[in-house]
Amino acid sequence: MRSDIGSTISLGNIILDDGFRERNYGMASGLLPEERRNRFPDGIFPDQEEFEHLRIRAMDTLNHVVNEYQGKRIIVVSHGALINSILYTLSGGEFGSFKTRLSNACINKIIYKQEKYSIEFYNKTADELRGDE
């Protein structure tokens, strides 16, 4: 995926940051939704990363990247739980984790200006942004 994005928009500097890795679902990691439901019908996954830890990790990593590349356009590619935790934090809980199911490969635009984040849009598909839908 990263080479597709990079070649499409001519990115020269691709950095992998472990802080943007997906939430650790403990014993449910790597399982399909149906497998998770069968093995853990109560919805509790042993050794799952706590939401608050995920949220802090995501925001710490985002803040670090924003500070490291001040004034630059940044693309972050990650997974739903991590992205949703960022949206949840920046929206003050209005949307994101526990409220929003992100579409696969959706696009979220966050602006950082004058030491403040704002969400321009979230959960948009490329077709929606092109006006194809």
C-alpha cells in the first residue's frame, strides 16, 4: 500500500513509525470477526490493549510527527482502531471510537494550525471526495 500512495503522489520520504500500529487485541489479534465472536462471545479479549493506552500512544505519535515535520503535509496510514482513537480525542468524543465505524481505506483530513487540531472531514472514500458518488 505505501508504494502505491507514494508513487501516486510522488512521495520521497516514507517513514514507518511503530506508534501508529493497530491496537493490540491480545488473544483476539489476527482473528476474523466471526472467529472473535465464537472464541470470545462476551466481547472481552484477554490481554487487549486498554483504550486509554491506545489513545495516548496515538496522540503522542501524532504530536511527535507534527512537531518533527512542522509546516509539511503529512499522510498517516494506519488501522481503524488507532484512527478512531485519534478522531475520538480530537472531536472530544463526538465521533470516532465507540461511535464511528470507519470504511476500509477511508480518508480523514486533520488540520494542525496555530497549535490546534481541527478535523476537516472524516470517513470519506476516494469516490466521495472525487464526487463519483
